[in-house]
Amino acid sequence: MRSRTRTSLGLLAAVCTAAAVAGCGSAPSAKTTVDVAMMHGVAATEPAASAKPLAAADTGFGLDVMRAWCAQNPGRNLVFSPSTLASALGMAYLGARGATASAMARVLDLPAGTSPTALEGELQARTDKLGRLNGPGVTLAASDQVWADPTVTTLRSYLNAVATGYRAGVAQAPFSTDPAKAAAEINQAISAATDGHISQLVDASMLGDIGWVLTSALYLNAKWATPFDPTQTQPGPFTPAGAKPVTVKFMNGDGFRYSSAGGWQAVSLPYQGGKLTMTALLPPAGSAPCALPTQASLTSIARALDRPGLVANVSLPRVNLDTAGGVGDMKPTLEQLGMGVAFDQGADFTGLSPQACCIGFVQQAATLQVGEKGTVAAAAAAVGVIAAASEAPEPARTITFNRPYLLLITATAHGYSGEPLFLARVDNPTAS
């Protein structure tokens, strides 16, 4: 059995979901912090665990989401963060039980046999490793947060689980009484976490029956290890799927590591510090618009790129992708992938709260800018969990014992629960 200790993170008075010192820009302003009542659970210090299984799971999940999402939008640029979407859903998964947990585990591509209560060590390793990727020229800020309406009860065991796995706390937000204020608080926190790149993730109309919102945000500002020379950036033709060629600006460089597998060609574009890399993947000629490599091909490519070998010259378009203006509703995609039970009224999130009903919405937004100096990217995801409607209390009843009745005295202590010690029938209370 793995041993672990718990460390109290205490109570805080305010929260800012993330702030970063940018490698290529400025840090989020301290003025963007959000003052809200904040509570943390008690985090366990888990024994050393590998983050690789979850990284593989997030990759498989990301490929599945992109495949389904692209099928719905074959002519559009698409950008999202598998990491943040998996984290927001993962915090919901920690409260899922039974068939709901099983369906979520399958869609999240978690290792076989994984249960919510057994995942905390791997999640903690993943969270902590993300926090150690900063360095000269590279800023990566990840933040996870639970928001709860003051009228709902969040189980202490769930508070401990998200504190352990995600280093996340719970902030109060008035979903039921002032959804506009709650939406503003969440959006302000997400904006702070992403250096203003994502300013709106949720809106008040989504929050009326919501008890909890689980958010995950990621901000990246990283310089290339070998920058592209701006003087070598040249216009050239680019042919979209099923459309006429367009003219784009191509950045040009040489000496980049190259690999191929399954017909896919790949080039490694490392950032400063050697902890982060962008891999550019070119599909085989004539591929379908939504073609994606298999996870096995990606693994083969990654292993080859880690070793000295072939090098290639690169012509890569400058891009500025942005889905933040049209925040993505991921519910249809996740239902298509098999997570429908989590959205049904019969979902089981009793590990979060007895009042938790089901997932009401899953939103994501992302931006990605790739230029000669490096990359600036931001992403955020939000999962709203509906609070079950409280039943109105029945009016008090008056029971009049005005006819013969029984009396039963039972033993309820020391293990004799229910033992009938005395039983009487009262026919006439005035008689002996």
C-alpha cells in the first residue's frame, strides 16, 4: 500500500488563477486578481509517481477530440488544449462514481482499471511537472480551480482530492443569486491566468442551475531555441482542403531534426531551455481533410526526434489562431465520443456532493500565435456541474393516536441495533 501524508493548505481570502512572467512579453497585471472567498482541502503528499501514463492519456484523448471536432468543422482552423480540457473534465471525474466514472475514464483514455480515488498520485506528478517547465525565455503557467455556489455542499473528501491532484482550491461564486457577477469573476480570473488572451469563457445565461464550475487555464510564452530570421520570411502559396490556394507568409530555417512514420513527416522546433518542443506534422499527400496520425505513429516520431539523426530545412507559415471569440461548446463532441451518461440526469457525481446532478456544459477556448521569435498560446476550459433541484419540504403532519396503537422499544446501542426490548399494544390509555 502506498503511504502518503496530508498537508493542510488552509483558507485563503483571495485567488488569482495564474500570473506569469512572460518570456516574450509582459506578465499578467496584479490588478486582474479576483477577490473571492476561497477554501482549500487537505493535500496529500503522494509517493513519487510517473506523469507519463497521464501524458499518453491526454494525447490519446486530444487526438479523439480533434478527430470528432474536425469532422464537425472540416473547413475551419481548430485549436484547443488537450491538457486543460482533460484537467477540467478530470476534476469532474474525481467526483464521478459508477457507470459515470467508467464512461469518463474511457473517453479520457485513462489507463485500464483506473478509478477516481486511485488517480491522485499521478495527477499530482502531472501538476507538479507542469509547474517546473519555466525557465529563461519560457513561461508556462497552468492553473486549475473549482468554483462553487454558496448554497451547495462540497464533500470534504472531494476538496482533499482536488487539492492533492490539481493543487486546486474552491472559490465561492453566486451562481444561483447573481449569475452575472459569478460569470464576471470566472472570466476575470481566466483573463488573468491567460494574460488577457481569453477574456470570456462563460456567460451568465449558462449558470442558472449550476452548482459548480471547474476551470483549467494554461498560458505559454516561449522563445525558439533557434529563432527564424525575419528577413527570410517570404510569401508563398498554401492550399486549404477543398479550396483554392491562398498566399501566406512562410518562415524559413534550416538544421531542424526530422523524422517520419506512417506517412507523416515531422520536424522538431525546440524552445529555449530544452524543456518544451513544438512538433510540426505534415500528413501524407492526398490525405483526407481531418486526417490525424495514430498515437503509435506519434510515439515513433517522438522517439526518433529525441535522437540525433536526420535534419531538414523548414518553411513554416506564420499563424495566429484564435477560437476565444467563438468559445467552443464541447458537449456534442464529448457525447459523440461516449461521455453522454455524464450529461444525463442519471449521472453519478456523488463523490463531489450529494447535490451534484450531472454536467451541464463543457466550454473551451484557445489562442496560438507562431512567429519568428517564438510562440504565445493560451487556453482555458470550463466544466459546469448542475446542482440537483432541492425538493420542497413536506408540510408538517399531525398524527393523533385516537385509536388502539402499538409501542415498541428497541436496543440501538452496542451492536444490538433493532433488538425489540419491549412491545405493547395500547387499547385504552385510561385502563391499567
